[in-house]
Amino acid sequence: MSTHRVRVGIDVGGTFTDAVAIDAATLKLVGQVKVPTSHHHENGVAQGIVDALDQLLTQVGCEADDVAFLAHGTTQATNALLEGDVAKVGLIGIGRGASAVLTRRLARLDRLELTPGRKLPLSYAHVEDPDDGARVAAAIDSVRGDGATALVATEPFSVDLPAGESAVLAAAREAGLPVTAAHEITSLYGLHKRTRTAVVNAAILPRMLATADLVDSAITKGGVTAPLMVMRCDGGVMSLDEMRRRPLLTVLSGPAAGVAGALMQERVSEGVFLETGGTSTDISVIHRGRVAVRHATILGRTSYLSALDVRTVGIGGGSMVRISGGKVTSVGPRSAHIAGLPYACFADPADLAGARVTTLAPMEGDPDDYVVLEADGGRFALTMTCAANALGRVRDGDFARCDPEAARIALQALADSLGTDVTGAATQVLDAGCRPVRETVEKMIKDYRLDEEAVRLVGGGGGAASVTPHLAALTGLDGAIAAHSEVISPLGVALALVREQVERIIPGATQEQILAVRDEAERAVVAQGAAPGAVEVEVTVDAQTNTVRAIATGATELRTQDRAHRSDEDERLAAAADSLKAPPERVRNLAATPTHTVYGTEIRSRFRRARHPVRVLDADGVVRLHSRDARVETTTVAEAPEILARLVDETTSYGDGGVRAPAVRLLFGARIADFSGVLEAEPLLALARSELRTRTPDEPVVAVLEVRS
């Protein structure tokens, strides 16, 4: 190690807790450990986190005070909801007259189904005047007496007028109850959805608080001085204090850790991440350097929780092959694990002697067309991993790598029954297995309008080799398995940025209101430990829903990588040419800042105007921004407002959909400021001025503008 300062990421899974240590200066993996997840310990999963940290620090030769950053991801909140292991919630509705009618209806939230036959435990009480201390106290006593151990206060219009909810919260805190106010969970309108989201948050609050306190106490006692961070469901991390307030943000954070690893370690700016286990593949999108999120569905209902948009396909490394009519018809959804059978490719070749194909139903009620091999050494499942090994798709050192002879013998038995050779049989298996994955990937590429010229497929998880390489070959897209894919989730936790999202519904939002939302998001991540000089804020204004959204991200310290490994001009040019799919001699260096270089080329067509694709590469030679057609201009901080105003005016489009300002990104210093979510010129220019206000007048600024169609 070049330094003893390390970043630690810990991922708590259902079976194992994985921990990694990353050199804080070079961001290189320097240690990894795996311990059983401590579900049944008196300290719960917290004990496994502490055990993993202790073993990791011993392995890399570090002391507790050498930890510069510590974060963990956990499925605890998700599991609590899936298993129905939640606290009873006391819901106090506030209002009189028409407002009272609306809030009293919220008592029906006790009909929410946690698991089949089990409803969300809820006790409702009502107060007309939140300033009436005696009535508020009586309402709190009522729900406590009914068994509630966490409380939610809700009132119509609390997004704009939160005083009533705040008064009830203050009283509940005095009574010693964990509390949630609906307006603190989300600032979006919609009383029922806002309250439902807050109630689910409160239901997991006591359990999550207990774990947080145990972990915090244990690592502090162990001498760790770095603040403990927790993985969010949108690919970022938050402070422990923020998790105590909004534990719901950790729900669905399992897949988010993996895609965060692809984003930060593999430096993907446009791509699809496929995390493949033994039974399924989680598919998520990275678009323009950010993970794709949407409002999550929880307990069968939409919520105001912004979570990773992950779509799961029942194809994994252990998925079993199905045949009919002398050909492979499909693969899965049953896996070898569910069927209780070993993978054929991991058997000793001698045990596969005399292998012949037969079929069965793995579980009662399943079709009986799943392939198994009957051999001298017993019964074995034929899987995606077997086929991938037979085709040489699994690299040396991979978790899924097997003895090539075993894979060949296993697939030869299938090939004989299909009337083909080993290559043909293995190809049929992988084609059938990748078919539903391909359909989902292509739909997500379309849904998010990814630039297919720049899309990369990145595989992670123990079963990555069974899906990603073959899918890349089928689609013609660039594809690779992430480095250290077996620990991609804890790597993502260790590398993740502090993240906060602020949403407001503001009809006809003014420049000042948009800037206020932006500044609120920035302050929130700084308050959680992000270095002020490294915070980036993306602002989106949705004119159809009147929603102003600001997403701020920042590192907890200014991270600087080892510059000895930075790329030179020739390497960056070659990388740009490869991404642009153009010969290097046709690629031009258009502009540069101290950290980024802009490359472009020209594509002419007989019947269309010329296009000017652009790629922005960082000092490591990684594509950080791309455009199918962009205009690039260099200026300075002092001149930027005037020049940007002219450029925006010249590139604004007019049509049936209205007036649309261009998608603008500014490059300055080490940053890429993205204003593409703002469609109107005035707020766009105001945000640009705000971003540049602290920079020196002569600092270079590069503007990249895309005309909207």
C-alpha cells in the first residue's frame, strides 16, 4: 500500500457480510474478507459488521484510526418489510373540517398487506388543533396504549405549512417515541402517498435505530474516528444521523451498492449494469454518469421513495436448462440451488462418466422439461455456468471458473441428445438464457434513451460470466465483467458519494425558487460530511408536473488518485476514437480543462445534415460525458455569462412542444456541471452563474451544448 489510510465498504447480505478496504489515495483494492451474517446474534447484523471490520483491518495491517471512510449497506430494512417484522405505528392525523375528513381516511392504511395474511400494524388518533398540548398528549397516549412504538404526524398541506406536524413531533419526542413527520420524508404533494411513505418509514424505525446504535457504539469503542455512513437505495450514502431520521432510504439498497461499484470503479458514464447471482440477474442503468432512479413500489403501492430502477430477470449462473422437441427451449427460472443439485461443471470429470440426459420437474408443480445428467457419480444439473465454461466465456480466476474437461463432458451429453456438437449445445443454452435478459436490457436502453454508440455492458456478481460476455456478443455492444466482480457491492459502498435529493412541486417556479432548491440539496450533503468544494448538483425542472428536483453528490474528502497512472494524450485520443468509432486521424481535440479533454469528429450523411459527436475524457482516459451531436466552445468564468447567453439563444429549439433550451454542460476545474434537466433559458443561465460565482475570473470554462429535437 502507498498509504495506510483506507476507505472501508461493508455489504450485509442474507448469508454473508463482505468487507473491502480501498487505498484512500489510489482507490485500489487492498483487502477483502467474508464473514457469516450474524442474524441470530444478540446484537443482530451489527455484530457481523464489527467482526468483518476487525478481520479486514488485521488483514491489511491498519489501525482503527487509519480508516478515512467507513460505510455499510444492508438488506435489513428490505427484509423487515418482506418478512413483516415491523413495529406498530401510531398515526396522528391533524386537521379540522374538510382537512379532518381527509386525514381520518388515513386510518385505512392498516389494510396495507406486509405478507400474505398479515397487515401493517397501525393505530390511528386524531387532533384538531396541534397547539392544544393536552389533546396532543392524549392522542400520543392513545396510540402508545394500543401498542405503537413509533409515531407519524401528518396534516394536509404540511409541505407548505409544517408547523402542525412539527408541534406533534416535539410532543412525541418528549414522550420518548421514535417519530416521523410526513413533510420530512418528502416535500411532494399528495397527502395519502406522502403519509403512506412516512408510515412505512416509521414501521422499520425502531429496529433500524437499534442496529445503528449498536454499530455506531461498537466502531467508536474500537477506535474508528471516521463517521459511519449508510448505503441509500439511490446509489449514494448518507450519514448515520440521516439514516436514523429516514431509514426507509435503505430499502432496496442491495442492488444500489453493485451499480454504485460499476459507476465509481469502472467509471461507466453510459451503460447497463447486470448483477448476476445463481438464480437471477438484476439489471440497472447508468445514464450520463448517474444511476437511473424512479419512485419505488413498496408493499404493492407506489411511494415517494426514489430508488434505483432495477429490473430482475430469473436467469442466473445456476439456472437450469430446459429442452423439448430436440432443442433448448428456455433456461430457468429454476436454479440448481432450488432443485438441490450440484452444477455438472464443478464435478470431478470421473464422476461424469456415462453421463446421459434426462428431464424432471425440480419442484412440485413445475414442468418436467428441466435437464439433469444421470452419471456414474450421481445426478447433476446442467446450468448457464456449465455452458459458459464450455464456450470459454469464464476467465481464469473467476469465481465461476471450472475444469474445462468437466464442462466439455457435461455439454457433450447435451450435444448428443440435441444432435449437435459441444459448441452448438452450449451456444443454444446461452442464447436461450440471454434472450429474456436481452429483451429487458434493450427495453431499458430505449426507456432511458441511452446513446447506443456509447453503451457499455458491465457484469457483476458471482454469475456474471454466464450472462454478460455472451450478451455482449449477441448485441454487439461493448461488454466486460467488472474487476473484482465478486465484491462489487462492498466496493460500491466504499466508493459511493454522499447523496441527497430535494424535490418540490412549484407551479411556475422562478429562478430564485429553483436556486433555493439547488442550494438546499447542496447544504444537505455538506451537512452530512461532503467536502464543500467537491459537491455537484444536478437540477431538473419538469414543466408537466411542476416538479423541481435537485440531486447533490459529493465526496466526504477531496480524493486524489495517484497521478503516476494517469493517461497521456495519445492514450486519451485512442480511447476517444474507440468510443466515437472513428479512426484517430478523424478525431480532433476540441477543448480542455485541467481535468477533462473534449474530443469530437464529424459524421456526414448524404440525406441529413452533418453530426458532430463529442466525448469528454478525464485524466485517466475514461469517457465521462458523451453526446451524439454537440456544439463546443471555450471561454472564461468572466466571459461565460454573456457567451453562454448567446449560445443558448442560438441553440434554443422551437416547435409544437414549445420552446426548449439546449442541454448544457459546463466543464471547469475538476467538475462537469450538468444543466440538461432545465428546459428554460432563464433558470438555466441563473444556475450556470450560481455554479461559477466562486471561481476566479480567468479560469477556463468549456461549454458543451446539445440542441433538443
